Amino acid sequence: MMKFLNKFRKDEDGAVTVDWVVLTAAVVALAGVAYGAISDGAGALSTSTGSFIEGKDPGATE
């Protein structure tokens, strides 16, 4: 039993998997935050552009 426990304690294969899972979760979270920021900005820009275009007379020349 001690031999098994010592081998289990020295085995590092699972630690690499945990590192990748944490790294992937961090990347996904960062992508979600970036998407939220870009989405809000794009929505505001399209609303502003729509308001600007609504105020213009298509037959008028400037």
C-alpha cells in the first residue's frame, strides 16, 4: 500500500490536466468579457448611426 501511495504522490500527469483546465477556463472567461464589451459598444454605435441617418432628408443636398 505504501508503494502505491508513494507512486501516486510522485505522479504529475494529473497536474498537467488541471493546469490546462484552469488555463482554458481563464481564456473562455476573458473571451466572454471581451465579447460583452464589444457587443455593448457596437450596439451603441449602430443606434447612434441609425439616429443620425433618420434625421437626414434624402432629397436635400448639403
